[in-house]
Amino acid sequence: MVLFDFEQAYFVEQQGWQCKDHTVVKHDGLYHVFYIQSLPPDGHWMRKEQWFGHISSPDLRHWTQHANVMSVDVPWAEHWESEFVWAPLIVEDPNSSDWLMFYTGASYDVDQQVGLASSHNLVNWYRFGGNPIYSPGAWAVWNENLWSNCRDPEVYFEPDSLKHYMFNTASVAPDSLGGISLAESSDLSSWTDLGAFFVNDSQNVMESVRFV
């Protein structure tokens, strides 16, 4: 029997930096983890979260750290993702050998929208020219110039309908109740808003929808 201490931190970020909101994929015998590499605040009252960390491992215990990806500075990001990138979700592209990354982008005012990027090797990532691909409709409390919830994308393929469905954290009008948004797509790049999938009975914000 092999015992494994799950409390042991086998990968540790630099002191004062946080490692959070990760996604894991396996390719050619390696596990790749992408996560928010969160630094102390710098020019904004929130922590500096402007790129994703990337590490890989053959066994989930011994890690190699790679160059950061999806920086808001390279290339200079559009307004909608000029300040923050959060919550990467990586899936295989069903129509090619590429990988697709769904992620949250936010401006200085912290209005949040969903972006898409692609990679053929999990190292070099390229933003989709049609970004952002989703923000909630009039049913939501969402304003381009105010903190507006639309983050933590989760994508689910429904075999019977041959549709992809995307879920995000949202706030539902008129009372800013916490909720989850729902959108559908046939090609993973063009999304149709379907309104609120779930509405909480309070203003507590829902976080990180996941299907297992």
C-alpha cells in the first residue's frame, strides 16, 4: 500500500503569492495545472491577478513550473479584460486537436465577462478574436462600469441535444439575488443567453459551478 499525505504542499508558490481557482488536464502522460497566480494588491484595492500560472507533473506530486500564460499585458488586453483574468477552464476542442480555455476577464471596475483562448500545446495560448464571448442579459444585474458578476465558467456537453451549455456566477434582477447563468452553443465560440439557471433565496453570490 502506498500512503499519500494530502495535507503536504508539494507545490508552493512564492511567499505572499496565492495559487487558486485551478483547472487540471492530462496530456501525453503529464498533468497540467493552470491557476490564478495571485499577488498582493498593486494599483488596485484587489489582489493583482493578471495572468495564469502553469505547472505540470507526471504524478501530481513533483512539479515543474512553466512560464505564465494569458497575461493582460501581452498583447495589451482590451478594456473588458484589462485588469483581471480569473477561473481558467480547459477542455479539448471536439473539432480539432487543440485545447480551449474559457476564462473570466474583468476591467478596472470589475465588470466580468467570459473569454475564450486556444492552444495546440498547452504552452502557447491565443485569445479568440471574437472575445468576449458571453455576458448575461437584461435578466441579470450587470453593468459595464460597475462590479458585475459573470465568472467561473463551467462548460457541459449534453449528448442528446448535441449542445454545449455554459454556467457562470451571476446576480439576478431586480434584487441582486445570487444565481447561476445559463447559455448554449453549438460551436463553443458563439453563445446564446438562456437566462438564470438557478436563483438563490439571498444575495449571497454563488461560486464555481462544477459538474461531476
